[in-house]
Amino acid sequence: MNRSSEIELLAWIKGILSLKINEKTENLMDLLADGMVLCNLINAFIPNKCKAKQSSIVFKKMENIDMFLRAAKEIGVLDSELFQTVDLVQEDRRNPKQVAICLYSLSRNLKRQFPNSKFKIIGPKLANPNIREFTQEQLDMGKKIISVQMGTNKGANQSGHGTGVRQITPGYE
């Protein structure tokens, strides 16, 4: 995750929770590591949804993060956008980019569920479905089109391009 994304996420969290943090110097992963801030984010929109407990015990931190992840999923964050609990708990902070993706998705989904919220959406916009309807006549006409009529089958292609000479190098010991 780049620093500008981290600053954007910290500013969003600061705005919702009224935290006294400096986005320029605070580390997002350290702030979220115990799960308290994450649960407070959920509770700001849905009171008492996450009953997090402040603790220095790793198991309790993991419990807090797991409560957040379950609540985020209920709000509409996709499984593919959720992060793993160990991404925050372990010292190496395995996957900060996935944590950012999850928070961006949470932002979009919270705005969708609470449109009158004063908080802005951060990250990519949620796509709207664009369903196309075709008549049977249009579908039948598509079967009659010859592919050469759609464009050209001449021009740039890969003829003459090979992968080159096979390179086999002896192993060194």
C-alpha cells in the first residue's frame, strides 16, 4: 500500500471516529492492529454491532478483528475484498494492500446503506449493473454475421515470431 492511500484511509477513519491522530505520521497498520478502531468504525454506523474488548492478548485482538470482518461481510463487503485476521495481528503485517481494499469496500458499502451519511466514499466507485436486453430477432441476426465482415483478418499478426533459440544452461554446484 502506498503512503497516499494510507493517508486517505487515516483521514477517513479520523473523520468518522474523531480520533486525535496525525495522518502524516501515524501508521495505519499499527492503528488497526488490535481491532478496536475497526470495530468502532462499524459501531459508528450500526451501534453495538461489534463488541470489541481492549486487550494486549493476541487472541482477543484476533477476536476483535474477526468481529469486524463478519460485520463488514454483513454490510456487503465481498469475500474477495476481506483480509485475513493474521494480516493485522502478526508482526510482519502480511498484506496491507488487502486491508486497504477492505476499508475502501467498506466505505462504498456503508455509503450505499447509509446514503445520508456525511462521510465521503473513498477508493474506487461501486459499479452499477448495466443489463442489456436483446430480442430473439437480434440474437438470430448475430448468428448470421460472418466474422470477416466485422473487420479485417489482415494486418498485424504473430506470424514469423518465434520464441528464439532454446537456452539450456548446465547447473552449477
